[in-house]
Amino acid sequence: MKTPRASIIIPTHDRPDRLRRAIASAFAASKDVEVIVVDDASADETAQLCASIAGIKYVRAERNQGVAGARNLGLVASRGEFISFLDDDDLRLPNSLDDQIEALSRSPAAMLCYAQAIPEDQTGKQGPPFPDACRQGDIFWDLLKGNFIPCGSVVFRRRCISSAGLLDDSISRIDDWDFWLRVTELFPVIGLKTPVLVWRAPARNSRQGSSETVEVIELAIKHFRRNCRRMPRVARASRRQRQQSWRAFSMNLADHLAWETFRSLCAADFSRAWVCARTLFKLHPGVLVHLTWRWTRASTIKTFIAGQHEPEGMKIRFKEIRSIPDT
Amino acid sequence: MPRVSVIIPTHNRPARLPQAAASAGAAGHDVEIIVVDDASTDETAEVCQTLAGIRYVRIERNQGVAGARNVGIFESTAPYIAFLDDDDLRLPGSLDLQADALDQNSDAGFVCGAMIMADQNHQPTGEIIRPRHAGGDAFWELLELDFPVMPLSALIRKECLLRVGLLNRQVTTIDDWDIFTRIAEIHPVLTMQEPVGSYRRPTPDSAQGSSARASQLRLAARHQRRLFLLPRAAALTWKQRGAIRRRTIDRVCETLAWSTVNEHLPARRLRAALENIGAALALDPAFALRAGFRHKTAQKLRREFRSA
């Protein structure tokens, strides 16, 4: 049995409608790739669908594992030297994986390569690719301020897993951020300024998506306080640097929460606004003063009223923690 | 492709590692030995360099036993997986024996053998712990802590791990119980009476081992509530679940009380004794009043007094 060069892991759960396209795009992304579909205890026709697609490796978890657990199962089933995750509603661009592997092969010290993603809303309208600046090398401190790496755009070497451990399945949905942190703490990375992925944004007005946002933010705060501060590199850093990264991180989340509150108020959804506001005040009681100043200065409110646009940098709604590029 | 992967997680304890790795190599014909070094800060890496025929995997940040075992599973290529602690031994031929058993029963999730108890120098004490189950559906016995399975005595089918998920890092001292229970929920279990491993008892003098045991049992009692969410347990009525819970807590309390009365009190280890009693009382405030425990304690004390 020949070992493939790359493995693409697609976790899926009860969402077969777009899965076929995702799988096809994964096959087109590289010449030598194995596609592993991890069916996380789906109750619908996902199994039949996967049985009808030739060439994929189908792993079925009989008990629901969550995204991170499913990705871990995919990792165990994978054999490729380079590994990439793909969500079941996202699309890989053709040959993008080979390009990234090429970049990784050119610099043996780099363990991970990320690139840009093109956001696409439910109607199929595409936005400009993000993140704007694809920083290279040691991006640990940048990443600590917020996750700017689109999960599906990452290709990493197999050794990342054995050096940094598998994904943490107790923090599904921020598991990717946690893993990138652990990898970037140890190794330099490559950032390519080319789009490799079409990232499907969750439905903008769905209530569920928004309450999920608050949950994810709360989880991220807890994770930062408990685990990130104990990472050897953070623990060894100066007090000033630690404070700086916490401030940037909490401001990043506060921006999201404030925006979410504002939007819920505009939509006259007061319970949601209350939940967001509560989390916001718990995060940082004095944050309102800062935000008001920052938002007025950035004249974001003006643009919002004039053109009904979201402020610059908040175009990206996140499924996992998507950070705002620094304003 | 090798037939069995033996995963040896290790952390800052290189002294007995070569012996464990050698025993794994002798335990089967086509064995892949994966030593997972869980961020050791001592000479473990150098010791592993000298060992022939192993694969050395180093994790840079400490993951705990369960996390290290998971990395071992990730690195493994064989269809069967055995876990071996760095201070225990596998008996010669035992992996082949168990792999044959799994070959013959293609739906079995794992096979559990017997264990030889040994002292600090791996001299057998004569005690052999055999699996207390005839095989087949062992889910309820595992859930009730009635059928203890040690990772040393088991060989697991990797495919089944993919079905139920990897080891749970959240419960790192009882991750073995957790995974065996989850496998047994959907797969039958094989048992064999032949000894397959030699288990080194922790030093009886160190109170550490026993207080770890108390917290382990407490954690197990707490974690059982999560295992009740598994579909087969969730389908029970609350009355049936209550009965399982009752029996488990009784069993845990009895174990704690037994080790207090028989091991700690005679050795005058008051702290460990108090910890055990505290753990038992936290689980079941009325356990001291139960007839069984009272009689046993009274008997024991009487014997102590007579011998004194």
C-alpha cells in the first residue's frame, strides 16, 4: 500500500448536502491525496452518501465526539506526511494543497503553512480574502491575541502532532486555535498570501449562530485564563508582554461582543443583547469607555448608519474564533 | 505492516524502560514498539537511543498519560494496540496469543488476560489476577466497576477505538476504565485465563500510591455519571440507573474501607487512612453505619488486639 503524500480530514455531522462538493474539492486540491471523511455519528444519509463516493476513506464514530474528537479520529486514520483539515461546507481551491506543500518543502524548519480564505455568505456572494497580513516565522504572540488562521487553510507536517499532542477534544470549536498555539509556540510557520479556501460563513441572522458566538467567546476566555497563561513561553515572558497579550485578546473579543450586542439591539432581540452585554461586562467592566472612544474615532458607527455596513474588520463573522485584523 | 503496536508512555523514569521495551519485543513476533516520551526532562531520550527496535516519539509539552497514549495511537500502524506502562512487563508470547484470539473473533473489541502480581524487583508474589468475566457483553460489569480491566492485560482492536473515540484526557488517571467501558458498550469482550503481563505493585510503604487510589475511585464515581450518557445506559429507567449507582458506590466504599482497615491502620498510616475514610464518606455518608463494614472492622480490630 503506497503512502499518500497528503491527507485531508473532513469531519461531518448531519450535513450531507454540501459534503459531496467538499470532497470533490479536496480531491482536486492535490495530485497525491487521501481524503478521510470522519462521520461523527450522523443519524441521516451521510453514510450512504459516503459509500457512493469512490476513493475516500470513511471513518464512522458510533458515538458523537464533537469536531475536535472527530478530527482526532481522522488524524489517527491518516497516513499522509502532510495533513490538512477541511470543514464539510468549505471548499479547497484546485491545486492549493500542492502549492502549500511545495512551500513547506522549501523551508524544512517550518512545520505549518497557512494561507488566505475567501469568505462566502449563504447566497454565494464572496468577500475579499482574509487574513490581510499573512505573517510568517514566529507568530505565537500574534496568534495569542486572537485566531486569525482559517482552519481549512492550514497544512501541517505529521511531526506537529507528535511534538505538540493531538487536538484537545474538551474545547471543540476553539480546538484549532489551541492547536495552532501549541505548534507556533515550538516552531516557525509559513503564511502564504494566496487564497486556498472558500469559507462558508454561517447564516448571518440565525439566532443559533449568534448565541454560539457568545459561548465560543466564553470558552476562549476560560481557555486563555486557564491554559494559555501556563504555556511555558507565556509563563517565561515578561509581565508586560503577558499583560499586553491579554489586553489585545480581551479587546478583540470585546469588539465582537459589543458589535453583537449592538446588532441584537438593532434587531430588537433584547434577550440576546442581554447575554452579550453580560459577557462583555464580565470580561472587562471598563470596556465600554474604551470601545466608545475607539469606535467613534474609527468612525465606524457613521459608516454603519450611512451604508448599513459592518465596521471595517468585522466583516468576518466567526464560526470558530475568527479574529479581527488589527484596526 | 506490523501486527501489534505496543505503546509505552514514559515520563522521567528511564530506569526500568529498557526492561519493559525488551519484554514487549519478546511478547510477539511482529511487534512495533512505540515509546512515547511525554516531555521528559531527564536522560530518557538518551536511554531510548540505545534501545534497538523501538520507535521513539517525543512530545515537547506534557500531555499526561492519556494524551501520550493518544499520540502513540496516532503513530501506530498495526491493527491491534497494547498499552504498557514503563515499569511493567509483558510476558513472552502473550501478544501473539491475544492477537490470535482477536483474529478468531472479528467482532470482539478487546481481549483481557490475567496478570501476575510482582514486587518491586519483578519477582512474582504468587498472586495472579484473572479477569472476573466469562467474555461477551461486559458493558454493565465494567460500568459498575465490577470487572476491572488493567491496560497491561488488554489488547485492543484499533478499529474499535476509531468507532468510540480516543482516550479521554479529562480523566487521565482512569482513562483506561473509561475507554474499556466505551468499547464494551458496542463490542463484545474476550477474556482469557492465561497470564499476559507482570504488574509491579506500588511500594506498600509509600502512602502516595494509596492516596492516589482514593482520588482515583472518587473520580471514577464522579465520571460514572458521564458514562450514563452512553446510549445503552441512557436508555435505562432512572430506577435501574439508581441501582447501578448504588452498587458502584457500595463497591467503592467497601474497597476504600477494606484498604483502610487491612493496609493503612496496621501500618499506622493515619493520613492515608483518613483520606480513604473521607473519600468514602463523601460518596456515601452512611457507609460507616452499614452492617457489613461494621462487622469487618470489629473483626479486624479484635484480631489486632489479640495479636498485640
